[in-house]
Amino acid sequence: MLEVKQRPAPASADSGSGPGMSIAEAARRTGVSVHTLRYYERAGLVITAVDRTAGGRRRYRKLDLDWIKICTRLRATGMPIKSIRRYAELVCAGPGNEQERLALLEAHHADVTAKLAELSENLKLIDHKIDVYRSRVAAGDADRLWAPAG
């Protein structure tokens, strides 16, 4: 997994097209909106200062995109923003806190595993209901399926 230490953004002398990619291109490549990219930065989820042009426009690097993809995956699996922020803080702090990072990720893994088990049980019920409907439709007596009386 990507682990880097926070660094200050370099001063850029270009006027707009310099190294890196625009926020629109970064959004396209990461699959998140421009708004989400800005939010991640404001929320303290980004582990490096995003480079800026002399005109103040964000310029994203591959490292930035890799980290954003990690945040997006953690978020998609239900990790709270507060936990992602804590993980980013730990990564930025550098060596010495690996046990805390591991504990954070293991706790999230347990949460995701529990949610998957719950979803699996729910899916079994849905599969059962599909089987019932298929058999009743095939038998021609689907009109006998239970429905609450109005």
C-alpha cells in the first residue's frame, strides 16, 4: 500500500499547464467528482500537499491519484471519513506508528467482513423469494402468492 510522508507543495513558476494533471483530469482518472477531490483535500484526507500552478490551480501527480484511489476504496467499504483521516495522519507521521495503522485496518476489515456476512444472509432470503416466484409463475398460480389485504 502507498505510504509517503507529507511534503510541502513546491512553488510552481508555470502559468497553468505545468507538470501533473488538472483537477478535471484527476477526477476522470480516479472516477470521483471534482467536488469530491476538493472535499478530500479540505477534510484532511490527502497525504501530500497538492501541487499548485502560479495561478493557484491544482496539479495532481500519480502519487496523489494513487492515494485518492485508496481513500475512495476505504470509503466505498464503509470506512468513516474520521477513520480515513486518522489513517492519513498516521501515514503522514511516517515510521513508528505501523501498529496503530494495522489496528485501524484490521478493525475496518472486521467491520467489512461482518457486513458481508449480513449481506450474504439477506441475499439468501432474496434468492428464496425469487425461487418461490419463479415456481409459482411457471405453475401458473402466481396469483395465489400472499399479499396483504387492503
